[in-house]
Amino acid sequence: MYNLDNMSCPKCNEACKTFRSLRLHISNTHAQVTYNCEVCAEKFYRNRDLAFHVKNSHRQGGYSCRLCSQQFLTNSKLSFHTKDRHITSCHICFESFPTPEIKRTHIKDEHKNQNCPTCHKTFLSKYGMQKHMQSCVKTECVKKELTPNVSIKKENEPVPKTSSRKIRENIACVLNMSTAVPFKYYMNRFRCFYCPKDFIDFEILREHTVTDHPVCDTDERGLRLCRGKEVNVKLDITSLSCKACSEKFTELDKLIDHLINKHDGSYDKTIKNVLFPYKLIKDNMACPACPAVFRYFGKLLTHLNEVHTDNNIICMYCGQAFRSQPNYRSHISRYHKENFKCFCGDQFENLMKLRTHKNKIHKQKSFKCQQCNECFDTIYQRLRHLVSVHNSGHKCTYCEKIFTRNSFMNDHIRRSHLKEKNVECSVCGERFFGNTHLKMHMVKHIGERNYHCDVCGKAFLWKKNLRGHMASHNKRAIM
């Protein structure tokens, strides 16, 4: 147990300035059990620190680079070598290159001589030109007409500057003094706020965060990434309560007021739009701004961006709206780059169409299996291969049937094992699993026979009945 009010040691009452210094004091002075590395005899006060040390420093055979087969003694040296030699990306269009020299050549050839349409000033990159246009106040009417994708600021409007340190202190205050669980969401998976682990089920992520990351320090990796103007930290407040007095809350703002008034929490309320609370209940993701409920968190985010977000950054190519500059730049690099060109000379709008062209025309299979060397034309073919050959996928806990996607497995469990029927017919009261089955059922009540026979003019409710009827005409014609 920690005393967060005065940052004092619970065993010797020694006062510390920061929570990090308090943790170091307890680990160095009052540690009861130590863990020794069998290879180098270095001491550690936690078993997970020893496991991390062994994993990254003493693997048998060393650590080999899979791109150039060079050997390294530790994993950190291998990571430094990979980032320095093999993985580097353009900071303007985010395209990846094998070496820094090729990246520099790309920047000189593709991103030079960018001119501001207002004052005609020349920049070396398009990103630098866009940043200049936000502060260029020569003629605002011309800027609005020529640059619809840049949010323009007024001349006399003061721009408050907030230090990243204060933002991190606010986040750490809420996370250390409450049961709110931070998380990230990427590629239809929940990612840990502190480490790069991904989880399909948020309940497992919640257990991982509470067990492996019980304390949030302002110098940890998750908070070091919270910098710049656009900081967005997602919080789960399903079971929100204060750690100091165990009082429960349903709203994040009331909890923050409680921490400031009752426990002297170091939270600056002038800093806003940093913490975004959600109530993550399985198959019942409620929108924080309206009564809408969604089954998947990705659908909830899409709903928030389309309905409840002021998307004032407009793409000049397709008109799609975005709420932040990073999202806009990612969209430009993915869909509107001019160099999606095949070696045969054909040009394409985005990378996916270029891959499809190479798969169909040039017979290049772009999707490789992670467990063998076989390649496939599409992602779905690779998923089917993993299920049928390697028994790798999403397994049903009831019948052990394997599915390519987690959503398919959840639908199978709800339909076949749980026998859910949540959709009710408004006419006869019969219940069905989903809207598709309800639409098929409603044909009986509506009575519209839309499928007509061209031979005798007889009408049918279902297309399959019309096929069977046409087969009888074909038999008579043969006889």
C-alpha cells in the first residue's frame, strides 16, 4: 500500500518528492526477496524484471537479424540495428525504405519545392508548407478558397500553450488515484497503454493492466508518447471508483472534482480534451454522447467520428472529413499518393488496388503465411489456409470449431450454443437471431410476390421457389 497524499514510505516514513523516487526507495531499502541472474549474477527485486533481463540479454545463440543475418549479443542492440539499417520511413508520406540513404533520395525527388499558394514561399516538404499556411495571414479569403484541408486560425485569437509535462501529470493523477483503465485501439484490437501487447477481449486487457501495470509513472513509455497538441487517452470507466476512499462514480468529471477537493489531487482542470471516457461492456458499447449502443468498439468509434465530432479538416481530393492532422496525412499517404505505380506502367489510386493488380495480372502473391512459406492472393485465402492447415484461428469454447475472424466465432456461439433470439417480429411476435432472418420472415406478412415466371406469369414469394417452378417448365419442354 502506498500513501499518495504525502509520498512517504509506509515502512520508515521517509518522505520522497515523486512517486518514482518512492518506488526506488522501497525497492532498494525494504526489498525482502531478490532475484539473481544465473548468467551475470545481476540482482533484481522483481521476478518480471529478471525475466525481461534474461529475454533481452542472455538468449542462447544470440539475436540474429532476419534481413542481413548479422548476430548481436542483446535484443536491444538488434532493435537498434534494425531501426538504423533496415526500417526507416519518410516523415512526410510515411512510406518505408530499407536504408536512410534511399529515404533521403526519396525526399529530395518527391517532396521538394513546395510553394505556398498565398505568399508563394518555397518549402522543402509539403508538411512544412502546410504548417506555414496555418500561420500565413496575408489574405484569409484566398487561404480558405485554396486550402480547404487546413484549419485556419484567427489573427487575434490567443493560442494557449500547454506543456506536455502538465498533461502527463493530469493523466498520471487520474490513473494512480482511480480504477480507470487506459487503453488503445488499433486494427480491431485493444492495445495496452503501457506496453505493445494486443488483446481481442477487453476483459483480458483489464486484468493485464491491473496485474502488470498497477502504477502509472510520468516517465513511463505510455506517458512519454503523450506529447504535442493532440493527446487522446481512452479510459474505461465501467467500474470507476476512488482508490483512496473506495467511493464509486459514474462520470469522470465528478471523480476529478472529488480527487481535487477531498484528496488534494494535482490535477489542472484548465487542460481539456485529453481524457476520453468509455464504458466497455461486452456486446453493449454505449455511446458517451447519445443513447446509441453498439456491439463492437470499432463501430462506436465510427459513429463518434461521423456524428459527434467536428471534422473540420477536409481532403481536397475526395472531400472526406477528418478531426486531426495525423489522420488526414495518413489518409493522403494511403489513398492519394501519386506514386502508386506498377513496374508495367499502370497507375492506381491506392496501395490495395496496386496489390490486386499485381496478384491478378503479374501473378505476384503478396500475402505470406506466418507459419510456412506459402503465399496467397488475398488476406482471406491466407486466413482459410491457417484454419485448414495449421488449425490457427479463433476457436469456439463449446465445440472447438475454428473460425477466421473473432466476430464469426461470436456469432456462431450466440446463434448455435446460446440460442439467442433478440429480434422480434412486430406482426406475430416470433423471435429471430438477426435482422436478416427477420426480413426473410416478413415476406410472409407483406405478401409481395416479386418473382414472376416469364412462361406462365405465376408469382412467387421466394426466388428459390421460382427456380423450382422453372425447372418444371424445362422438363415439359424436353418431353
